[in-house]
Amino acid sequence: MSAADRGCGCLALFGVFLVIGAISKCNDKHSSAPTVAQPRTGYVSPARSEVPTVAEPFGKLQSGSFGRTESALEMTNKLPHPAYVKVQDSWGKTRATVYLRAGESYELGVDPGSYHLKYVSGPGDEWRGTEHYFGSRSSFRAADTSYIGSGQRLSVTFYQTLARSGSGSGRGLRKIDEDEF
């Protein structure tokens, strides 16, 4: 076998490997996507119109602070799901956000004044961050405005109530749309 024949044979062999590699790469363009049950901490394929889920935040106070914290707002989540809470002042400015897992409590030092609480809840494994919340399973609520005086503590508990059709959904609490949140 001459050197030219070996070179042509090597070139043909190289061409075959190149074609097989290209076909394999084309068929394997989603090789990073799992094909079996997904672990909780691994890749999660987003639902068709949903944003991908992210890990629940660690720590409870997500944002905000107060200058003089001589008063307190204590929040307890008795819902079966986590709640992401916005604490707004009487002008509607969000002063703090708090993420409470089911069963958790948090005491927030606040300035004396009027506060309005809004929260969104949904399954913790559906958490999509502070822009999309719990996706299509988000449930938005708002509480009445409450005044907290100097040296006072206000305790608020979020809980689920079951009501018959047409009856109220709980004293001082109302369902709101996402755009009101």
C-alpha cells in the first residue's frame, strides 16, 4: 500500500468520524436535559408558559429596614404553603419584604405608623422568585391597614379559611389581583 493510498484512507476514515460526530451532535443537542425523574435541586424544565422555579430564599427578611425600631410587627405563617409578604407604609411604599415558610414566624422592628400587609402564597416547590412568585399557583391577599404605636407590637397570623360560596373570606383580609400586589 502506497503512502498516497494510506493518506487517502486516513482522510476517508477522518471524514466518516466527522460525519458520525456531526450526526451525534445534532441528535444530542439537549444532552444536558434529564430524561428521567428530576431531583429537587437539579434542572427543572419550565412549564410551557411558566418561568423556571428557583430555590426558596434562605433567611426571612428579604429587603428593607427601618430607622427607629421601637415598635414591632410579628408575622406568623399558619398557611400550608410559604408566604412572601410586603410591608407597606401608609403612602404605599414597600418598606420590607419577608419570606415565611409554612409554620415560620418573624418579628420585624418597625417605626411607629400605619402599615398595610400584602402577601402571595403558593407551593414552595413552585417558587419562581420575586417577580413571578409561585407562577400560576400564586394566591394574592391583602390585609386592612393597621396602626402600630410607639413601643407597641402587632401580631399578624396568616391562615387558611374555608368559606361557603358567597360568604366572606376572613375579617380584614381580601383577595387581590397580581397587579395590585
